[in-house]
Amino acid sequence: MTIKLLFFGITQDLVGNHIIDLNIENSISVVELKSELFKQYPNLNKFPNFAVAVNEQYANEETLINDKDIVAIIPPVSGG
């Protein structure tokens, strides 16, 4: 199974790419994906509170990610 990861803002710089195809054996939750990303890209630990969207919908920690899903990694933002 393959999912497409899209990185935005500083997360793109931290992983060194905007788009990554990630092979997974089974469906995984957002929290499991984050754990895997922290292992593969330790620099992401600088921004551990990034948001995750699955197929253009913000996801919570329990949201399941399935084959061919598109997952956006969105850094924290501030503004005024």
C-alpha cells in the first residue's frame, strides 16, 4: 500500500522534500504515522504539533490512513 505525503512550510525544509510516497503494510492511524515520521525524519521533532489532513480533511490522532490516501503535513502557523 502506498500513501502520498505532502509537506508544507518548514516541514518541507525539515524532510528535504515536498512530496514523498510512503509504503505501508496496512492502514495506520495518524498517531502511528507521526511516530514513523519522527523516526525517519528526526528534524520533525522541532515541530511536533504539526497538523495532519487526510484527503483534504483535518484529521485527529485516531483517523485511519489507507492505501492511496493523500496526507498533508501542515506546520503550526501564527498570525495576526
